[in-house]
Amino acid sequence: MEYKELEIKVLEWAKEKGILDKATALTQLGKTQEELDETREALIMLEAAVDADKQIVRSCALAEVEDGIGDMLVTIIILSKLVGVNPIHCLETAYNVIKYRTGKMENGVFVKDN
């Protein structure tokens, strides 16, 4: 499915469940944080399962990471709707800020130049 079709389906689901009528931006952000934390735990499990004999654990952890990323996208789409912004526009705006950014990698993290 294309993004726009998925976005429509997510928002229809959120409306059916009463999320769009009863949630606030802050409660929705809390759901995003919850999904982020779950994804972090799955990534920790994934990194711990680097050995070949842990392939089943690795496959399960990878599935959990994929689920977490998807869940975060769902919560961000709903959050965007609640605050009245277009998530694609938000992504484009962020990209336009970072596309010329310079910096370097330190301990596995990109640190931007001042």
C-alpha cells in the first residue's frame, strides 16, 4: 500500500476507536513514547542476539523492531492529526533543515557542528 492510503486507514481506525475524539496531543505523545521504549527494548534484544546460534531470538527481535517502528508511525500520524499538521510536511521540513547539516559520528551518534 502507498503511504497516503495507509495514513487514511490509520486515521479511520483512530476515529472508530474514539482516539481522535478523546485523546489529546500529550496523551498521544505518551503512546509514541511507550512504543519508542518498546522498540528500544527490542533493539537491545536484537543487538544481544548477534551469534548465529541465536538466530531465532534475532528473528523475533527483528519482528518486534519492525512492529515498534510501525506502531510509532501510527502514533505519529494520529498525533499529527490531533495537532492539525501534515506528517509528510513535517518530514519535509525536518529534511530541509538537516540536508546541509555537517557534523561527525561520535560513539555511534551523529553530532552536528555548531
